[in-house]
Amino acid sequence: MKKNIDLSIIIPVYNVEKYLPHCLDSIFNQSNETSAIK
């Protein structure tokens, strides 16, 4: 039996906005088959 796991990612951004695109790309490129972005 598989267990469903919910994962939330909170990205605090203050004066490091230039790193945000790379951070988001890394999150979106994860290999999780069942992902929801809210």
C-alpha cells in the first residue's frame, strides 16, 4: 500500500530575488509524478 504524502514548500525571499528563478526551476524539475502547485 502506498502512502500519500503532502509536501508544502515555503520560500522566504528578502533581498535575494535574483535567486528565485533558479529556486523555482529546481522545484518544478523534481521527478514527483503527482505534484500540485498552488
